[in-house]
Amino acid sequence: MRRGRKGNYAFIDSQNLNVSVQKFGWKMNWKKFREFLSEKYGVTKAYMFIGYVPEFEDIYEKMHQAGYAVVLKPTFDMSRPRPEEAGKAKSDKPVKGNIDADMVLWAMKEMRNYDKAVIVSGDGDFFGLVEYLNQEDKLLKLLTPTGQYSSLFHQFENYIERLDNHRRELAYHDRRPKNQKVDHRTS
């Protein structure tokens, strides 16, 4: 890296990315994705924002080993009845870990440490962050999982790159025998 250059940082909404690609029938190979970020966008640090579930400690460790700085957000169990929600329909998400505010906070507090930011999400909740990064000439790319992303991002079309267009190089391919059990959450 040249003198005065800091490198680029990626800020990844793991839930949006993971759920979106799986909805379209594939699973992300997280190691390949980290290499993709480094090689294609010069990402020297990739923050992965994840809702913390104690049973998934091994997954967080594998993400760290793959080169991500894992930022865990406490979750709450949506299936547990709460007095303030008596009579309301239960959520279809059993565990909720809203990482949006944390991701924005980290992108802002790390701003002086990176040249440009790569935002990985199609969630319109990040519109304000993307807009601000663009105004400050700090936005390198907005990587959306698929073509189904918030219409708020249409004004940033020149920054958008769809990850589903890179499915062949980024998809996890299970090469184990069919009778062997695999934990796809880490793939």
C-alpha cells in the first residue's frame, strides 16, 4: 500500500446478505467473499455485523478465521411472550438482532481509518449512511445481494454492484458425500 493510503473497509449486513442469497437458492462462501472484497475493492478490513446467538459460537469463530472483524449484536427471542405484546400475532422471526444502528455507528467512527467504504446490504435503512458517505467522497461501492434492493438506492446506481452476478465465483459448493451432515450456516 502506498504511503498515505489507508485501504478500504467493508461494512456487511450479514443477515440481509445471507437471507437474500438463500432466498434465491444459493449459499455464500464466506472465505471466497472475503477474498473477493480484498482483490476487487482493496478491502483491508471487513466488518461483519451479526446478531449474537450463543449456539453459533463456532460460526463466529469461522468468520473470524476467514478474515472478518465480527461485530456481535445482542439478540432477543421473538417467540417468547412479552406483556406489551399480549394479543398480537407472533413474529415469523424467532430471534431478532437488529444490527443497523451498530453498522452505521462503526462506519462513522472508523471513517478516519479508511479511504473508502464498501457497504454490503440492500436494506434502505442504510440510505442515510450511503448518502453521507457519498457526500464525503467516502463511498466506493454498494454491494447488494440481488436485484431486489431498496428503491431508495436508485440514485446510487453507479455505485451498485449485485452480488448475484458473481454467484459462480462466490457460491458455496458442498463437495462432501450426500450422506454426510453439513452445517450450511458457515458456508
